[in-house]
Amino acid sequence: MLRTVQEVIRNQTITTLSPQATVRTAARTMAASNVGAVMVVEGGKLIGIFTERDALVRVLAQSLNPDRTQLGAVMTRNVETITPERLVVNALHRMHDGGFRHMPVVEAGTPIGMVSMRDALGSELIQFEGELGFKETLAETMW
């Protein structure tokens, strides 16, 4: 049975920070919550996401000070989101095609959860792999 995004996030505690929070605060929050990303929120609305990859590429690799660098300066903006009634397999396809591992779940711009590749382990992953294989076979046939 395919799950909806709502089913995946049902018991989730969302992790959000303001754009003024520091990278150090974000790293500590992610570690304490055992998550790979935090949603950046202003006025109750999602304005970005800060991920482990952002910390590595935009902060550490650039030699920025995590105690002084604010999330607003290094977060990913214009984040793809999904609504709770969509299927998890849809989120998987969008994450794969876009090359990212976390997708905020929103209702009217307000974050209510986060879907990650890790959440998709299960029946959706099996279906996704099958569909991906079909796409690859189709692409090979068309060339």
C-alpha cells in the first residue's frame, strides 16, 4: 500500500529556525533532533532550508565562521515543497530528479513536516526503483 506524505509526517516534530539563527545553532539542532536539515521560517512561512550539504559546501568549504554566519546567508532558497495529501513516491521522484534528499511539507506556505529519502524506505522505495528502472529502459529504447 502506498503511503501519503501525511502518513509519513504524522508523528513528526518539525524542526525550524529563523534566518537569523547561526550555522552552529542549526548544526546543534540537527544533531539533537537526529535530522539532516532544518526548515528556515520567517513569519510562520517557509523561506528556505539548511541541510548538511549546505553546511559542508557553503560554510566549511568557504571557511565561514559557523558562530557568526546566519542561516539566511547560506540556506537554500526557492525550495521545492510538497503537500501532505501527495504520495511519498511522488516526493521520491521529485527529490531524485532534483538531486536533493529533503523536501518540506507545507500547507499554504506554512511548514508542517519534512520528507527525506530515509522516510521512503519501504514499499515506496521498491516502487520507485521499479519506475526508475522502467524510465531507464524506456530511455535506452528511444535512443
